[in-house]
Amino acid sequence: MRLFLCVAVAALAGGIQAAQAQLLIGGNDEKITWDDTGKIVTHAPGKDTVSIIDIANRTKPRIVANLPIINSVVGPPTNVAIAPDQSIALVANSLEWIADGAGWKFQPDNKIYVIDLKASPPAQIGTVEVGKQPSGLAINKAGTLALVTNRAENSVGVLAISGKEVKLVDTVSVAATQGGPNEQVSAIAITPDGKHALAAKFASHKIALLDIEGQKVTYAKYDMATGLWPYNVQITADGKLGLAGNNGGAGASDGQVDTVAVIDLEAKPPRVIDQVLVGDGPEGLAVSPAGGYAAAIILNGTGNVPKDAFFRREKSFVALLKIDGKKVRRVARAEVGNLAEGAAFSPDGKYLYVGNYLDNDITILRVENDKLVRVGSLKLPGHPASLRGNSP
């Protein structure tokens, strides 16, 4: 009887761990580095990978597949997404690489790659063509719809998901004025009820509101001024707040302090209600699926800035944000690696994973009593340009 009870308890514990398991997806870009002046150095294509990572063991994750799929560090680190049931993943490739004499140049691509996560090992099973320079991705909680921002053409692509089939069903203009300047729609997030989305308009310093009904997506013709160069946007697990990371500069640190804008989604219409100081160059942004916290990944003068710049640093850091109702405040800071980009929480919100582009690894942090504690790392086969889970 005692042996049976022990086995039952062990099985229950294993079931709990399985229920908490989560896959992460990260895109590794081997085509871009920077020289000492901060100028882009291009490398030959063909070595990019997409890593599928199992974090069932939170502090000792393992890579279950490295797929040869092209992706890019150009754009926010949200160009990858996992469906809520972990059946498929999507990868948006923003740039196509073209030979240019002895070197290489890039131009907008239009591809989204579909990965079957249930295959053993996971494998690419399809390609979908969308608009120019697909960048930020989001999948709704029902797993039936995905949205992608087409950064080079002021539009959002609407993708219907049925099982493992993904197809483009519409492309929605989000331009403030037809024929106007490119607003560089960079990132997108869908509310938990699936009825609305927020899209970051990087070059116009605003967040656009979209309405969703089934597969019909409509630009609400309403933009919120959130701050300078909003590069990333996320929505809290309860759907009450939106968070927009204001990069402060056109794609790099500049030595000035920047903010995360807080958007009240219950207000009619939604509006910015606060700004939280986070540091120089928030690029990655993640919210906890369990609620209570968000993490802004701060460039902090790393990587793509001149070596002699007054604000040059060797380490990025994480600004941990505590969410209490509609009040958001910074409660902790933790150093990570060089040129940190993407981030993802574990499903229980107790761990945070941060990809360090120039270090080719992931820093693992435990969230504990409003603090961040480094508990491990994971080496990757390349430079992590993006990192996501199936969290909001």
C-alpha cells in the first residue's frame, strides 16, 4: 500500500511537471554582426537556425531541434510564435539576402515558415507568403488566428490556423493616411479574449488599435501616442493593460533613458495612463502568463553602438516590472549578456529566459520576491535574435 501510494504521488508530481512544461522558440541569425564603429557587417546566408527548446526542467532546458530556417535580427525579437496548444510554431523572415559583388545586401522578404512541433523531431511543414518585411507575430489564445506586421508596407497580415494548416486570408492597411509615409508597423499583440489587437507603429511613435471578429480584422482608425520609437508591444494575461517599449532611438541605444508606456485597455477608448522609466533602449518585452510581472530587456549601450561611445556598455540588463492592478513599477534590475534581445517567461511565471545575441546563449533567471536571481544558462548554436514561448 505504501509503495502504491509513493508511485501515485510520483506520477502526480510528474503530471504536474508535464502540465507546466513549455516549449520556447528562438531564431538564430548568423548573417549580421557589427564592427567597432557600430556599422553592420553582413555575412553569407545559409547558417541561420531556429531552436526549439524544452523547459520542462526550468533550470536545465534542452534543445530538441535546430532547424535550418532563415530569420533576422532586424526587427523586434517577436518574429517567432508558438500556438497555445504547442502544435505549431511560426517564423517570420523579414529580410532576404542577395549577393552584392563580393558581399551581401538585404531587401524585404515576404515569408512565414510553419513548424510542426508534434513531429519527432519538429520539422518545417509549410511556407506562407505575406506582405513586405514580416516582423512581429502574435497568435490568439484560441489558436485559430495569427497576425503579422508587414513593416515595409503599413499593413497587418491575417492568417487563419486550422490544425497545422496556415493560410493568409486578408491584409489590412493600418496607415494613418493612404499614400502617407511608412510608419514601420513592427510588433503586434492580441488581447486574451481575441477581440482586439495593438500594433506598434515604430516610425510614427504610436500604437494602433485593431478590432477582431472571427477572421475579420479592422483598423479602428485610432492611434495612441506612447513615446519615441515604440518597438515592441505586449498585453497582460488579464487583458487589462497594454505595455509598449519605447526604444528612444531608431534601433539602438543612444545614452538616454527610455520608458515603457502603460495602456489602459478597459478605458473607452484605450489610452496611455503612465510611463515607467526602464533604461537605455528597451527592445525585448515579455509579460508573465501568471500575471504580476513583465520584463523589459534593455540594450544598455551594447552591441550595435560605436566602441568609443560615451554610453557603450558590455552587458544588457533586464528591468523587472511589477504589475499591481493598473499600477506598473520597476522593482529589480539584473545584468544579462551582450546585446540581449528576446525574452520569455515560464508558464508559472517563476522563471525568465533572455537571449544574448553576441554571447550565443540564454540567461535563465528566477523571479523571486520582486527580485531576479541568475540560476543558469543555455548555449545556443548561433546568435539569438528572438525568443518566445506560447505565453501572451
